[in-house]
Amino acid sequence: MQATLTHDFLNFQCDRIERVLASHKVPVRVHGGTVSPRWIRFHMTPAIGARIATVRNLSEELALALGAQDVRVSRQGEALAVEVPRPDAEPVRLLPLLKSIGGVPPLTACLGLAEDGRPLMVRLPSPEVAHILVAGTTGSGKTDLMRAILSSLALHNRQSKLQIVLIDPKGRGFGPLAALPHTVDDLAADPISARALLSKMVAEMERRDREGVSSPHIVIAVDELHDLLMTGGKDVEMALVRLSQRGREAGIHLICGVQKPSAAAIGGMLKANFPVRLVGKVSSAEDARSAAGIAGTGAEKLLGRGDFIAVASGQVIRFQAAWIPPRDWDTIALRF
């Protein structure tokens, strides 16, 4: 393990995990792990016949023994992992992260740091990406992650290659992005302007389909999707459904943020067209399943403040989302 945490501390935690589980007749061996900016993952191999459900049910006792508010138990193949919040957690700033990467491929967004310490990126035109749903309760870092995604795209793609459309019913989340030269219209902060903007995007998609063109790529970013659907009505929902179903071939991509992504809240047909899910802390296991599209991700035990999982093509990757502190917005503005 490589981190500022001492080896003695990490080894002490390993011993505690083994002792707690052994006391409940679940012998395991901890064999290393991973240290991220926000949490420590201890890898362990249970004895043959040990039940994974038993280990998960002991998460409260593990948390108490490790001096943590909560722990998350996950499975990776035949191995198990116990994820523990770091006592000296630190954020991941977007600009230094982008600088460390060097060259970023076209139309590729930087999400943050993956669990193995490497930058996690997503390429929008990929068939397995196309559209992204970002979910998480208040305090999860959902809007901060969406800001980082859009900023990283703007910083590495010319306006002639990428355009951005902003819809934000509360008018607060995307405010700093409205000054980007890539934005093609005013920020839509009410149902009427959002409906008009989405109608314009549907017309643009149809034009591109007729003419067989897909450039420049357009990213339609919607924060507080549920609120928009509640106030915008069927016209807004149908426009979003059409864009999610047919937009990729026309070079149009949706990035939508929602606090509670149930089928009842945003519609099953719309939700089905988001191949990539970025899920922060949610309220319950049921909300986690609905947000991720699969069960057993443990998103309800995430730490909040940028602690996310990425779900794509059946794979689950935990990552610390990139963040833009207020002082960095001036630096971003000077880039253009």
C-alpha cells in the first residue's frame, strides 16, 4: 500500500479485520489493499465455505473495531474487500489532475481518480457511453462532478468540435459554466426556456440525420432532471427520450443529474437509454439499485462529497470525483 498513512497503522487495521471476522467463525486473510484519496480498501480471501452475506452483516462491527463511521463490503471475483474511510481524506482537484494526465483524447471527459489511483476517463462517442446519468443525494457531489466533466471537455476540445447546452432548473449548479465559449445558448433556468431549447436540439438532431452529419458534437447537460420533468411536462420528457434514443448517431449526448433516479421519477424509457451511470451516495439499497441499474453496488454506503461508483457494461469502478474549488474558476476562465 502506498500512501501517507503509516504501514503500522494499515497492518493494525488488517489485524483488527481478521480478528473481528474470526470471532464470528469467518476466518479470512487480509492480503494488501488500495489507498485512495478518500478511503482504504483492504483485500481479503475468506476461507472455503464462508458466506459473503455473513461478512456484509458484520459491517457495523467492523466499523466499530476500525474506528470508522461506516464500512463498505464488496466482492471482486473470489475475493472480498472492506472499504474504510480515510482519517485524513483529501479532495481531487480537477486542474492538477488534468495536468498530471498530459494529453487527453478528443471528446473525453475526466471523472476523477479510480480506485487503483489512475485517472478515470470516459469518451462520449463510444457506443457503450453516448449518454451519462449522474445520481446522488444532496451532499454527494453530483453537481460538482457534472461541472468537472463539462469543464474537462471544454478545456481539451475547441468550440468547433464541441458545443455545450446548459439546463439548470434551480439556476445555481451550472452558473460558473455559462461563461464558457462552448455554450451555444443562454442557460435555461425555467421550464419554458428549457422546453424551447430541447425542441431546438431535437430539430438539430433531425437535420443532422437528414444530412448524415454528426459534428460538432453537442453535450446537453441537465441538472435536477426530476425537477425539470415535473415542471416541464410531457413535451420535455418526450424531447429527452428522443434525444437519448437517437442522439448518439447525430453527435448529441446527454449528461443528466438526478437526486432520486427511480423509474417513477424519471420514466423507465428515459432511464433505459443511459448506458453509463455515475452514482454517489444514495439513501437506501433500493435507491442504489435503481440508480446503478444493478443490485449489490453498495452505493448507499458511499461517503458523499465526491465518493462515487461508475457503472458501465456491467462493471463497477469506485472513484473519487474531480472537484473545482472556487479559486480555480478564474484559472479556467483565463484558458479561453
